[in-house]
Amino acid sequence: MSEATTSTPSTYTPRPGGRPSGPGGRPSGPGGPRKKRPFQRRKVCRFCAEKDTTIDYKDPRTLRYFITERGKIVPRRISGNCSKHQREITEAIKRARNLALLPLAAGHALP
């Protein structure tokens, strides 16, 4: 009562180079493999570069560069500030918001 089973040949063919086509063996998507970004220039902290520029909560014009349209504080990796000056900017923005020199949210008008 034993039946002979026939094995079908496998349809797997390895890619040249021996690597799978993507994570988990999946194809790498409609755009093809990820492209490397060209080298971008390192952002420099403007407060370290210009020693005469100070961070002051009473100067909302300077602080507006570090706030998005929605009222969020721009992160350090985007603004290019060093960690020391980013902490000072964050503190100055929070003080200016507390005194209503800067808006708390997007719906508030800037003076």
C-alpha cells in the first residue's frame, strides 16, 4: 500500500553574488535597490561660528528660525546646532512661549 512519490525539481535559483534580492528574500521594491546619498556638507552651529550672536528669549526673531510652522522646536540634527546651544535654544523658546512672545501652537498668530 505504499505509493511512490515523485519529487518535483525545485524552482529556486540563486541570484548572482549569492545574496537574496531583498530583506527576507523579497524583491527590493518598485524603485530598485536603495541609492546612496551624495556626501552632504556638515552643518555648523551658527552660535559657535559667530561668537557675537547670543541666544536670548526676548528676541523672538532669532528664535523663529528654530521653530517649525506648527510651533515645534526644530531638532539638532536638522538645525545643525551643537548640543550646548540646542539646550539653550530650547530653554529660550520655552521661556518666550511662557511670556507669549512666541506661539504655543500653529493656530496662533506671530507678532
